[in-house]
Amino acid sequence: MDLVESDSNFNVYVGSETGVLKGVYYGSTESPPHLKNFHSFDQMSEAQSIISMSWADETQKDILVAFKTPLLKIYNTKVRSFMTAIKLPNIQSEIVGLHAYKNSYLVGLETGEVRLWELMEDKSVVNISTGKHLAKILPCSHRKSIFATGGKENDLQLWDLESSSPTQPIFQARNLPHDELDLRVPVWVQDIAFLSESTDLVAVGTRYGQLRLYDTLIPNRRPVINLPFMDHPLMAVASTHNNRQVIVGSAKGKVGLVDLRNRNKGVGHVVHHFLGFTGSVRSIASHPQAPYFVSCGLDRHLYLHHLHQKSPLKKSFLKSRLNCVLMADHFNQDFSTSECESREDQVHWQNIDMEPLDTTTSSDSKGTIPTHLPVPRKKRKHNISSIVN
């Protein structure tokens, strides 16, 4: 459904595996969300899959879209069209992340290389080697010069582009001690999230199902919390407006709200799990001030959740597998708890079989008792004299 003229700009943007950028507008609670594709169907291709999306600046006017091939596009949310397309030369691997830094672009490659691409000079001015494999690159929202990286056998590292040596990490995490069998604990960082209002607390989700919290001010550089969230890979981690709470999504569609306060001797606390997911979760985006978040994945659905409610507030089918999602700051949806509870009650009542009973009666029956119901039997009167004898 196209966006009507009376609505404002889209407040959620989704990138699909077929290379289509989709816009979603959440309006009132009664009306369904408005959906729009910003690509034509003849441009759809799995080779042009959208891998990463990020805002160009704090005004959230432009969106940086990175494709599977070394192709970068800039989408303008006001004009509602792609304004610029840049093809990066001399890149032989896939792009895993794209972010803006001043007048340059920070590009992360799967081979473990991070490049600071200068747009005016059309060349890479800083080349950083993070390791043999890179799965995630994320800049800090409070200090754009600091960004985090991680991947397979490539533990969490923090970098500062404004330091005297930007090619050297300012923080490098240490692995956990050997397990009870004296075997090395494998490392595979899949997603990273800076906790709200902090540059020192970093949450990490691993492919081995662990959720870890690092404090960069602690000298031993090991995680202060190591929570075995699931026995399968964690694919997405996102911070919330609440301090020390993150949202975690797994490869089997398990999404939960986790409190990372050190309550149970460094293991964290799972507040609750969210419902409605049927496939692998690939991306989660939360609002920085409101208790809402959106998520998407391989089940081709976009979900809108409230942090304190398990059931989704909105669920939209977008026809293709989804890789990444962005939520705008002007998302001002205000769902009331009473409306959500009444909606859940209606769903439960709709699942109940309400077929009417068969009221046909038999010809010899005097009443209107249905024939398929058992006729109550009369109680047998006992002979008291026979019992006494």
C-alpha cells in the first residue's frame, strides 16, 4: 500500500535480501501500517542484497545503504529517492557494514579490513586490519570516532579514529578462561551494541549463544557478564532506552529482553521472551526514548513490539526475506495497554470453536433436547426390605 499524502515521512525502513529498500509508516493504532517499495521489480536480485543500513547524520535525512557487492547508495528520506550511487574499487570481499564519519565513510569488509573512504578524494585514507574475519562494525552513537569490531575468532575490539595511532585498538577483549575440560572457549562475535548513555559498556552476541557484557574500564578486559542465552546462534543485539537492558534475537526466532545488571553473580537476568516470531531474526532496532522496537528476519515479517508486552503490536508481511531495519527518531506511536490487551483477548476468542449445537430433536421425544446429547438416566430405587433380609 502506498503512502497517502496526509501522512508524514516513513518512520521505519527495511532492507531485503532481494535488494529492495522498503518504507513503513506506523500511524494510528486502528489503521494498518502503510508500506512502499523504493525499487522496481526488475531491479531485484540476490546479488544486490542489502547488507547494512545506517543514518548519514543526526538529522536522519539520508540513509546509507550497503549492498552485497561493493556498491553504496544514499537514499534521501525527504525526496524519497536514491540520490547517489558509489561503487568502491579494489574490493574483493563482501561489505559487512557502512557508516558515516564526518565527510568520509567507514566501510567494513568480511576479510577483516576496515577502510575510511574519503568521498572527495575518492580513495581510502585509513586502512585498519582487525583480524582474519569481520562480522560486525558499529560506531558509538555518543562519540562517532570510536567504533567496535568483531567476527569469527576475532574478539571485540574498540578503535578511535582521532587517536594518535588509529590503526591500533584502544581496547582488545580477552577470551574466557578454559572450560572444565581445559579446552579453549571458541570466539565468534556476531552482533555488537553500545549500551545507552555509555561508551564503556558494550554488549556482544555470539554465534555460540552467549550474551556478553564488557566494561572497557576493567583492566582484565574479560566480560563482566557471560549469559548463555540460547543453545543456538545469536544473530542480533540492540540496546534500549533503559540503561543496562538489551534485546537479543536468535537464529531460531527466539527474542528476549535481558537485564545486564550484575544480579546473579555476573550472569544477567532474562526479563521475558517476546512472541510471534517464526524464523531467524536478522536485525533489531529500538527507539532511543520510547519503549518500542522493530525487528525483521527470514520469516519475511516486520514486527513492532512494546518492551513490556510479549505479543507484537503490529505484524506486517513484506514478501521477501529481510536483513536489516532502521527506526527513525520521529517514531511517536503511542499504543495504550488497554487496547493491546483487548486485541489479545479478541485473538483468543477467535481461536475458540463457536459452531452452534445441533438442535434437531427425535420424533418420540417430548422436549427439545438434542438427539446427540445423552439422555439422563433415572435413579434406580432400592428395595429396603430386600436389603434388610
